[in-house]
Amino acid sequence: MEEKIKQILKEKVDPVLSGHFGGSSLSRYEDGIAYVKLTGACAQCPSAQDTLESVVKDFVMGGVPEVKDVVLDTSVSDELMDMARGILSGKIKVD
């Protein structure tokens, strides 16, 4: 199931979002719900939820009938959190 969703994101959603310097990725799929992160410029866009509703949901739910809903994943990656901790603790120097 996850591979089908990833394929739709890559082939259908990403070409649309690339026009706005963005993209998408599947964070996880569980209990019929696809959790999708928007990437690039789309990640911080104030219209991210609208993009999810008007673009991502249509393609994913239309292409994979088993998906009951698509939810915007706004969580922060572990890598970014580690970097922030490093900067705050002084272990990573920022010039």
C-alpha cells in the first residue's frame, strides 16, 4: 500500500508542487490514513493545508481507494531536532 501511495506522490503530486518549488513524501500509512509531509517551499507555506486538501487528497484517494484520509504531517524531523539541540548546546558552531 505504501509503495502505491509513494508512486502517486512521485508521479502525480510532485509535478504539481514542483511548480511552487516543493514536493511531498509519505511519513507513514496506518489504519487507512496516509500521513504526508510537504517539502521544499511547500513545507512552510501558509496554504499547505489547502494544498493537501485540493491536490494531495484528490490524487492519493483517487488512486488508492483503500486510503480513507490524507493528513498533513507537520512534525519536525529528528535530524532537524538534533541540529537545533547541537546549536543550543554549543556543540555545533554557527557563523
